[in-house]
Amino acid sequence: MAFDPTGPVRTELDRSMNRAAQDVMHDQRWAFRMVCRGLTLPFWLPFRWRARRRRRLEFVQFVLHRRDRGILDASRIAAEWAKDRPGEFPFGEYDPALKKLEPRVRAILDRPL
């Protein structure tokens, strides 16, 4: 009986070795990305902070504009916010993130003028 290098045992061994090599490569790629992010942190972090601040101010202005128009229902304002941003809320008014957004809207509405 001749040795068959393409037999089922050899194939399974090759698969497991390939999986192990892919896991090692994934870990190395992740470590390299983290080092690069750490080195470039002083460059991109101010831009990220500025963008987050701009989004927060836009949200507060949106809620205050609705309050000035007489809309005081937090769930309705949150649904309007979600409808205007389909990329952030893919399920629209049924998105689970709206439950987290409603208390924030309510807190802004409760602030004194």
C-alpha cells in the first residue's frame, strides 16, 4: 500500500495548520495596527474630539429648536432625529438606540431657558 499525501488525515492537518497560521497573522496585524494608532494618536485625536463636539452641539441645537417650536415629547424628537440620520439609526423609529437617546432628549428639555 502506497502513502497517499492527499488523504483525509493530511488534509485535516493542513487545515488546522492553516487556521493556526491565520490566527497568528491576525494577532500580528492587530498588534501592528495598535502600535500605529498609538504613534499617530496626537495627530488624529483632536480631529475626533472636534467632530464629537460638533455632533453634540448639533444634537442640542436640534432639540432646543424643537422645544422652541413647542414640541415637548422626547420620544417624538428622538424619532425625528433618527429619521434625519438613517446611517446612525438603520431601523428608524424601531432602532434600539432610541431608548438610550430619549433620556438625553428629556434632560435637555428639562433644562431651564
